[in-house]
Amino acid sequence: MENKTIARTLRLLSQLMELHNENPFKIKSVANAAFKVDKLPYAIQGKSLEEIAQIDGLGKSISAKVWELLQIGTMVELQEILAQTPEGIVEMLGIKGIGPKKIVVIWKDLGIESIGELYYACNENRLIEAKGFGLKTQEEIRKIIEFKMAAHGKFLYAHSEATVNQLYADLAVWLNTINGDPLLGIAGDYRRCLEIIEEIELVIGADSIQEVQEKLNTFKQLSFEQLADGNYSASTELGLKINLYLVEKADFYLNWFKLTGNQQHVEAVLALAGTGPFSSEEEIYKKAGLAFVAPELREDLNEVELAKENKLPELITYADLKGSLHNHSTWSDGVHTLEEMAVYCKDTLKLEYLGMCDHSKSAFYANGLNEQRIYAQHQEIDALNAKLAPFRIFKGIESDILYDGSLDYSNDILKTFDFVVASVHSILRMDEEKATSRLITAIENPYTTILGHPTGRLLLSRKGYPIDYAKVIDACAANNVVIEINANPLRLDLDWRWHRYALEKGVLLSINPDAHRKEGFHDMHYGVLIGRKGGLTAKQCLNSYSLSEITALFEGRINNI
């Protein structure tokens, strides 16, 4: 065992001891020993216990720990303290810029136990007001976590979007130097709007592939390397892999099509359409006797059968959205005031309404609203509605679903809201039976209007709690409860793979940004993309309803309780 490994183990022990508020003198001794071991000019491995005890800065107690580590590969004391510490908290110790003191605040005061939750808290601006933190520290932590995510070779769609758009624009300009007006297309998982991207597929169709190859080194934004199959590969500064395919211009649309859909979809369509050549993707589907299938839907579900019968859904667009539901203000953990959020929706986004859903009282870490503050917020909403009419702010709440499935307000309080988003935020470690039962109990509460982020997942960092999707969706159908598509790029929850089942059961979906600042409203863009993947239409989306339609729906629910 190398000295660095020994030092790293001692350093971890000292950090964990500090997390658990152990004797400061003992903590300092272990930390000092880690430093001393790291700087030794000779190896400890092979030394006797007596020889180790003679090393400056170790002493009898710590030398015994080092000896134990060398003999069995670990320390009993370390294992005991690790057993008391969530795995995600231990992982946080590896993030540069936050030591044990800050992690104690994150863990004990904010209730955050994983890097995924920490990243989400950074995006919600929750760290700014915490002791020992500020905007600069929060931004540094956020960037470090993004870098750690990228290091695993996987990217959120939203994090790759700006890079891909810029690369496409730069390539389009560069292709003007190539003769014959080459064609350019983005394909693969990105074009299908998958929530997680591992690589980007680009296709260039040119009259002379050789000319493109000869000039490719003049494209300065990336350094492409030719692969054995004749195609090209490169990586961005953050590690996003770019694959470039050069094809004859006459074969561009066939190759673009092949590289876009998943294998089963491509094979099914080409079995009907033949091998071309084709002058467009539309022609491929036409020759196959199919309606055109949008790229988002090319996942080999039932889209080919629907295309045969001309029954494909008319997919929702961003322009279909009339309002934004499930948002937070400075009343809980938001960055902007209620009025600032409303005015931005009204004047900048040209929406008809805003659903304000600050956190409920159980979310103490997010400054959740107690009953008295609810009353005060409702008074402000009434005043703003008079001022901003005909724009309307709906009185909502994101009510925590407690462990037994109940909501954290009495019915007397719940009935004062226009609508209620019910969400799980705590005690996420449940088996499927408990998690499903918990959600169904909340769904059956007559005041629950929308089920918020149904699995609590955080993409690339935290799996959602396991649920029986069919049972939960069936319960929503039976109780006329809307299911949220949480549009935050870290969530995109409900998963698009279950949208069709929900829609077939007659359940409305709602594209909710869960915005904690004005800029957060723009996340509805990602909610629309993922809704399109699931086959969502405007008619089946709650916040595509006009102000009069959604007012009638909310009032109708309240009147029927």
C-alpha cells in the first residue's frame, strides 16, 4: 500500500470525524498524521508496528490505525463512522471548495444527502442563504458537479444544447467554403431529444467527399480524427463526443434517416420504402405508405402502426402553452418576488396565467409556508390580480406528501387554494410497494390537483424511488388528477416512456418548469421536447388550456369536493 493511499485514508477519517463533531484535538491529530505520511521520503509498507510508531506525527494510537490498515486493508473505526454517514455525503468530501464544515450545513441544515440533490439545490439557489455560502461558492460548486457529470461521458440534453447549436452553426458557415452546397444534419439521440446524451451524430452530404476530407483540418473549432471505418470523431472541451459522417449528397437523406431513428424503427420503415435514393425524409415515409413520423417519436413503440393508419398525434409545440404552473417565489426558496415572476410571465413570455406553488410548511429547508404566511401570500395575489388583469395568478401550493401519503395541511387550508401540487421531498428510500401506496394515498386526497415529479429522480445523479407506474397512473385516471412533466432538465419526470399509457388512460399532463427564478420558466422548452417524445398533444396538456378553460377546470374541481 502506497503512502498516498494511507494518507488519503487518514484524511478521510479526519473529515468524517469532523462531520460527526468528534473531539477537535483527535481530529487535528489524524489530519496532521495524514499530512506527515504524505510527505515521508520512504514507504511505510513493510515497517513493523514499532517502527511506524516512531514516525514523527503518528504516535501510539494513530500508528495502530495505520498498522490495522496495512494488515486488513481498512480501519474498524473508519468503517463504523462510514456506516453512520450517507454515501452521498462521503462523495461530497471529494468536491473541491467544500470541506466538512460546509458539508455539515448541507447535510444537517438543508437536508441534502447526495451530490444530485446538491446540484439541484444550486439550481434552486438554495445555498446562497446557508451559513458559510454565497453566490460565488454556489456557482463554483455547480460547475464542479457539472464537470464530474461530464467526466462520466454522459450529458443532460439541456447541457449539450448550446454546444450542439453552436457547432451546427459553425459547420454550416464552414460548409460555404465547399463546392456544391453541401447538406448538414444533426442525427442520433440528440435529434430524437433523449434526456441523456452520450454522443452527437452529424451528417454531411457533399458532391465531393474528398474535398470535404481535404479541407476538414481548416475547421478550427474541433480537431477531427479519421476512424478505421472512414468516418470522423472529435471531442469538445467538456468531453462531449462528436461523430461526423461524410456521405454522397444523393444519399444524404437516407443516411440522415438511418442515423436518426433507433434501429428497429429504421428497419421497419425501410422494409416498406426500399433503399432510395430519396430527396427528403418525407419521401421516405411517403414511399413506405406512412405518414411522416417526427424524429422524437422514432423509438419503435407503436409509431409505425399509427403512421400506417394516419393516426399519429399532432405533437404539442411551445407556442401551445398558455400559462406556467408550479413555480416558486421569495415567499419560499425562489429568487424573484411573486410580482417579478408574474410580470415576467405576462410581459416577456406573453402568457395568460401563472400558477404560484411555493413550498409547504414541511419543507422547512425551503422556507415553506405556514398557515399564517399562506393567508398573507393570498392577499398579495389578490392585489396583484387586480393590478395585472386580465392576467391571473392562481393560488397554488406544492404540498409535501408525508410518509403516510397525507398532505401537510388540513382540509380547511387546502380548500383555500385554486390548485394543489402534491410532491414527495423527504424519506425517499422506499420499496416499490410503499412508494406506490404513498403516492396513491396522496392522489386520492380530493384536494390534490397535480402529482408533482412522480419519482423524485435527478438525472445522472439520483434514481427515482421505485413505483408501479401503471397503478399510479390508473389512480390518477380514477381520481381525475393531472400528472406533472417536471420540465427542469434534471428531472423530466414523469418519464416520457410512460406518457402514452397516461394519455391512453385519459390523464392530463402538465408541463411545469418548477421555476425558482424568472429564467427558470424557459425550462418549459425541455418539457415540451420530452412531452413530444411521449406523444403529448396540446389538448392533453393542462397548461395549454386558455385562462377561461383552466379557470373552469379548477373551479369545477373545487365545487365537486
